[in-house]
Amino acid sequence: MTELSVYRPFDSGLIKTIPMQSASDVDTAIANAHALFLDRQAWLPAHQRIDILEKTISIMSDQVEALTLLAAEEGGKPYIDSKVEVLRAINGVKLAIEHMAQIKGEQIPMGQTAASVNRLAFTIREPIGVVSSISAFNHPLNLIIHQVIPAIAVGCPVLIKPAMTTPLSCLRLVEILHEAGLPKGWCQALVTDNDAASQLVSDPRINFLSFIGSANVGWMLRSQLAPGTRCALEHGGAAPVIVDNSANLDEVVPSLAKGGFYHAGQVCVSVQRVYAQQGFCRELAVRIAAVGDQMKVGDPLDPSTEVGPLILPREVDRVEEWVNEAVAAGAELISGGKRLSDSCYAPTVLLNPPDDVRVSQNEIFGPVICVYSYVEKSDAVRRANALPYAFQASVFTNDLEDALSLTQQLNATAVMVNDHTAFRVDWMPFGGRDASGIGLGGIQYSMHEMTRDKMLVFKSPSL
């Protein structure tokens, strides 16, 4: 049996070695899930699903500390932020229970024409079928919650493949679900390589694919879906921020520093490109840099750490290469710009990198904030919208008309006003457009996407 060794990103220490599933195991898991879905007598009634999810909440609530330490150790997100993630995960299960009653159909009017008399018609929402979820490393518990719990809540069998770097939180959640009474076939975790996992995408028995990861991989996987398989793809971005000269920099600076350096920038909506009016652009960059310089970088298990490691040493190499390229091309290095260890990179602020270097063109997924000056706001909007990525954006202004205008002009699925781009609560719609993805996340939105309409029409002379 092939095994996977899971290492701490901070110091490369071994956490655990776990068995991996083969292509044959994946096929068996799909077959079991598909058989469950076809057997209507095996479907779990809503009250039983609610009971299972309530027990899941109870078990997780009793294990907050253990779940926090596990997520921080394998994912590298600092302890304080990992605890927030665990509490959010618990709340995500609560949200699913609350929204189960909202998965419903509607009456379709009949009798509007002579041909439609004596009929009663209405729709119901049914589970879509087998859900295949492929997850990312950066939120090792909460992403799994968003890809698994909605499926269970609406009655879909779900197969979940965690990231190879962070499988342990996923495996623990699946164990908790089974402890809570969920029959094992309804949620199966598959730790497997990409070749074996390809069947989780292309198999015609898969009805819905949920993918979180890079755009290149996501769009490639979409091309492999069997006819009729639906999907939700959540990719990254290079989140833009426009700061107007009416904004209060005392409020802007800590917000942008948090939004850009949180989890070492390994968030799909991290603050990356900040466009500031020319008169105060340098001041803003210097002040963000000062906040970053004061942040404690290091061991994520230390409760005082604010910025942890990147997930793998090669990601430190990549961030370093991109920053050096920008500086060589003319960007001014305001702060950071150096590796602190094999796994950690200093919070970095670049002033006016050229628009054609990689830090300006691609998602950096590291603790780097780029600040650009503008004279005309129309130029800031043009540059903010210039990339194929469109996820979350933000505007800082105290001018109402300016806020209304910019929120309309920015190409994004969400625009935050006077808040950073990484703001999210789990009941809001969340997802990218254009190259940044398709479909919506958020607990109730995923629940809706994992169901489909069926219309029932009754004909009777009594109607």
C-alpha cells in the first residue's frame, strides 16, 4: 500500500504517515456512492440529516483546541487564525441546518390557457447526485466544510479529496461525521494522487464537481467532465484596491496590512494590488510596510505568531523570484523582500512595480502587497480591471458618489467599501468570475447548486 507522509510546513517535521487510495479504491468509492444515490430507500430523511449535523457540531465544539492545533500544524496558518477557522467551520454546519428548510420548490400556475386547465403543477428540489469535491490546502478544515456539509445537508453522497499537503483535518472531519451517525458511504475521503483522482472528475457517475485551486487546473478539469456533470470552480485572483484621497489612512493601513499578510498571503482574495492617489501613494506604502515589519513571523503553533510559513519551500523560492524580478524591473522595495528561513518570507511592500512583471500580472499567493500610484481615477479602474481574474475588490473612500461609481465600474463578484478584499462570512455568496471561476460558494449557495428542480404536474377533473 502506498503511503503519504504529511509534514509541518514551518520546519518540515513529520506529522503523520497515512495510507493512500489507489485508482481501484477510487472506482469502488464512486460505485458505492452511486449505488446509494440510485437506491431511494437508502436516502437519509431530512430529520436524520439534521440530527447527524447537530451531533457533528457537538463533537467539533468539544474538540476546538485539538482541531485548531491540527489545522495550524499541517497548514501553517497561525494558531490565532486557525482557531477562528475552526469556529467558522462549526458555524458553517449550523448554517447548513438553518438553510435546509429553504431548499424548496414553487407552484407553477396552470389554467392560464385552455390547454392547461385541470392541472396542478409545482417544483421540488432534489439532490443532484454524487458530489465530487477536490480541495485546497490554505483552509484545511473550513474549505472541507464548504465542500462536504452542503452535500450532506441536501442528501448527496460526497467524495472528498483533500490537498496532499493538508489531508489530516479533512480525515478528522470525516471521522467526526461518521461518529455523529452518518453512514460511511455518504461521505468518503480519498487521499490519492492526481492520476487516480482523475476519475473523480471524468467519471459519468459524478453529478457535480466542486473544485478549489488554481485556474489552470480548474479549467482543465472542467474540460474533462462527463456530459451533464455540473461544477463550481473557485480559483484565485490578484485582488485590486482603489484608495481615494478622501479615505482615512489610519483606517486604511491596518485593514490592508491584515488583508495582504493574513496567512502569509495564501488566500484567494488577499490584498495584492493597491492603487493610491499619487499625492499620498508613497506614504500609504511606507505605513503598510511599517505594520508588516512589526508582525511576528514564525511558528504557527506559537499563539503570538501573526504570519506563518508558506506551504512548501518551493513557494518561498517562487515568491522570492517574483519580487526580485519586480525590483530589477524598477519597483521600489519599501520593506521585506527577503526569505527569513526555508519556509518563511518577510511581509513585503513594493512601490510601483511595472505592470508587465509577474507580481502585477498573476496571483502571488504570498505576503506581498504592491502599491501603485494614479493621477486619474479612471486609470486606476482600467488597471484594476486589466487582468483576466475577477474575484473580490475593494474601495476606500468617504465620498458616497465615489463609492457608488467605483463599485459599479470594478469587475468583481464582490466589492468591499472601506474594508479589505479578504473579508468573508460563510453565508455570503463567494466565488470568482471570468478566469477566477464559475458558480458560487457560501453554505446555502452551495446547497442550492447541489440540488436540481423536478416539476410535478397532476391532471384531474377535480382541479
